[in-house]
Amino acid sequence: MDKISKLGLGVTVLLLIGWFYWQSQQKKDVVPPPDRSGDTAEVVAREGTAAPAKVIPVTTPAVIIKEEAVVVPAAELAVGFPDDITPITIDTGLAIIRLNPFGGVIQKLVLDENPDAGIRKLPDEGSGAVTLVNAANIEQAPGRLTNFPPVVMKATEFAGGVEFSATYDNEITVEKRYSFEEGSYSATLDIVLRNDSDQILKWESGPVFNCGAIFPIDKDDLLGVDILNADGMLRKKAPEAMIPAQINWLGLKTKYFVAIYKPVEGPASFFSIAGVEKSKAQPKKAALGCARGPGASPYEYLRADMVFPTLILKPGETARYSFDLYLGPANYAILKEVGNSFEQIVDFGIFGKIYLPQALIWLLNWIYGLIGSYGWAIILLTIIIKVVLWPLTHKSYASMGKMQKLQPQLAELKEKYKGDSKKIQAETMKLYKANGVNPMGGCLPMLLQMPILFALFTTLRNTILLRKAPFWIIPGKWIKDLSGPDVLMVLDKSYPIIGNHLNILPLLMGLSFFLQQKFTPTGGGGSAQSAQQQKMMATLMPVMFTFLFYSLPSGLNLYFMLSTFITIAQQLITTRMGEKKG
């Protein structure tokens, strides 16, 4: 292997290591997940742990006498639900929703088990149901205009929904109508404000819509908020609060589930995000777009608001605020079908802009539809990708083989023109040209494969399709969840890096990397120092990648292990073909 090929290989390796390290090494906050057993039954049953009710009198939220402006004060938050109010339950076939007349809000929403959408249960779980909304108080419940103090609203049920209404003592009437689609994760919410008084009312800062709170669902889950505006997605990392933006929709998200709220009549003007950190009681500023990576969220929950433009209602006038809602799994195909660009909340990184991860998800799902196993779907996907990339891989290894044969002559040139680097370079290029060797032929095909490699990394790591998807190689014992590590057994104590879990796939992947290094063509005519460097690389790379991949999803490790073994076979085939031609 000549100097240029070594440089190209080194750059490739550094890119790989840097990418995987950045993606996988995040601080983990070991906090047990909330107990969500019996979620489905709990929706129908009354909770015995509701916060004590705090009665708020029906007061005037804001009044303008004549034309004098009065700023609408925000209502008091963190008010618990009264014990004597019975919530109304809606069952869509995919979710069970509990609506509370106190404030006319969504108090709780449980997603039913739905393997096709990625909502599954493990063998030791009684139910695969997922609690997406679980508000302990008004502050955490979506569906309220916070400018109005919460009161018990009159409830009228109809097929697939509920309508709430209340009239405040200043003759402002608030009406809310929730409509849920059967067999869908979509819903609509219409809020109407009507001024029945003889006075002019004004909300200086505009009505504030509460999107509610989102809590961790799985162990080591992450929480985040994404905003879609006219310029695209907002996924800043810095803390944000009350930031102006033309908000087309706002989405609260965990790694695999989302709650998206889209204003229909027009975009909101501002958004605010607050988070309560674990082990702390006070809210603090929270960041956008933080639901990525394997580390646990630092937040106990996140909540968000949307602020609309200034509203003035003359006597007899009404204002309508309508919303399209999506409350369900972050399944790209389902979100794409719903529309409203909701699928953009699934963050595929830079390669999502060229639709490479989306294409891989479509192919993975298509294969799954044929064989009914995501484990075997990953295996077949790996084989398909290796076949498609075969010309590039073959060209790369063939070029490296030619380089290997020229190593003795390159060594002679270095000795002959020792000390004259320009002469060595010129003679080296002549030698390459005479033998039909492209100095970039070894590393360029490898670099061209990098987008697919990175896209696969992002896809297999983030897609909900693999969540709790089993792959029974050893029935009931291995790879119970392709979205998590393949824990074969729990060790008696914790060890550095590996913890207290014995994972097999990363070890097999490390072995495959070791064998690949062993069979990779090397420069036999190089210096002793070069040979020593290659030997160190052959030893260190497998160890480094084993540690980097040890806690990553087993679906991802399954792909890399199989891909590397296939690559070894390709190397051997290419080498033998080269020997026959020689």
C-alpha cells in the first residue's frame, strides 16, 4: 500500500471513528423509566393519585372599557384536576384518550399495541401500550388557551369526539371541539372565542396555546421539541424561550414518539419551551431538537406553548383557532401519509435531504413485508447493498492489489532517489502510469460508499421499525430488541466500558474487523516502520470499534458484522482473480 492509499485509508478510518464517536458517546443519566404497567386499563380506571384540586373562581380574563388597552394576564398554571370530575374516554382503535372537562383538555392518551407501527411488547411485558400524554395538572395537559383560568366546562359527546363550552362572568364564551379519527393517530381541535359582552376585549400578547408536556417513555429516552417554519426545521441546540417564529407546527418528541400541533388558520408568532430537570422541581429553559442519541434525557419532562398575534374582539365578534394534531409513533411512512410535512420531525441528519435514509427505510419495510422479520430484513438489506456496491468495492481492492505488487519497485525508487522528494514523486507517478494504476483508486471508491454507510447508521439507529422487534436466533435468549444491545446474559458485577451486560454482536463485529485487517492487501515491500504501523492498525481498529459499538442497537451491529464478513469474502475473491490474471 503506497503513501497516498495509506493517507486515504487513514482519512476514511478517522472519519468513521469520529462519526461513530460523536453519534454514540453521550452522557448517560441512569434513571429508571417511569412505571407504565397497566397503561390501557388505567385509561378507563380513575386514578387515586390525582393532585388536590385548586378551585379557581370564574373571573374576567381581560376587559377593555371603551378603547383603553388592558393586557390579558396569564392564568395561574400547575392546577390539579378535581377528584370529583369524571373524564370522558374516547377509543379510536389505536389509542385511548381521556378528556377532562376541567379546562377541556387532554389529560391522558395511551397508544394501543400496534406492531405494524412499531408499538410492540417484549415477551416479559403484559402490554405493549405506550402512554404519550399523562398530565398531573393543567400545566402539563395539551389543549388549553392559558389566557383563561381553567373551569369545569359543559361537555357534549358526539361520535368520535367531545365538545366543551364555558362562559366566563364577563360574557366571554370559550368552545372547544375535539374530533378523533377512527383507526388513526390524527385528530382536530377547534377553539372558538365569542365576545357576548358589550365591551371590547384585547389580548395584547395574543392567545397562548398550551401544547402540554411530554415525558420519557423508554429507558434512556430523550426528549425534544422541533419547530417547522417557513424557512424549514428549527433544531437549534442552544436554550430557547419566547422566540419569535412563523410556526407552521410544533412537535414534542421522544426518540420514537411525537405529539405535533399545527395551527390551521395561520402560523403562531412565538413559541416557548420549558423543561423540568430530573431531581429538580423548578422549570428551566430547554433546548430544541434534543431527542437524539443513546443518552438519557436530563429532563423529567418538557412542555411548550405557542403564542398567537394580538387579538381584539368587539361585541358579538368571534375568533377561531383550529389545530391539526398527530399523537402517535414517529413512524416516517405514517407521518408522510398524514401530510403537513409532519414526517420532517424524524431527524435523519444531512442525508435526509437527499432522501437516502427514507429510501433505506422503504426497502427495509418492503423486505419485512415479504418475510415478516426485521432481523432477516436487515440481513437481506445488507446483502443487497453489498451487491449494489460490488463494482466500487471490487475496483478498490483490485487497485490495492496492484499497489501491493508495485511496493518493491517503489522501495527501490525511494532508495535510489533518497533525499529528493520531488524526484521520488515524479518517478512514482511514471511507475503508476506505466502499470495502469490510479493512485486514488484504492481510497476513492471507499469514500464514495461513506454516504450509504452513514445513512444506514442513522436509519438503523433511529427508526421505530426496530423498536422491540425480536430476532430469535436463540429462541427467547438473544436479540430480543433490535433497537437495543443484544444482551445475552447479565453479569454478576459491572465492568469498565461493557457494564454488567455481555453483548455478543459487538464482539463478533470486532472479530470481523480483525479478520478484515488481516486479509487487506499490505505493502510487502515497505519499510519496517510501515509494517509496524500496519500491524498496530490491524490490532487497534477492531478493539476501538468493538468498544464504540458495544452499547449500540443490535440491528446496527448485525448489519456491520455481516457487512464486514461479506467484505472479507470480496477481498479474497478479488485477490484470487488478480492472481489468476497475473
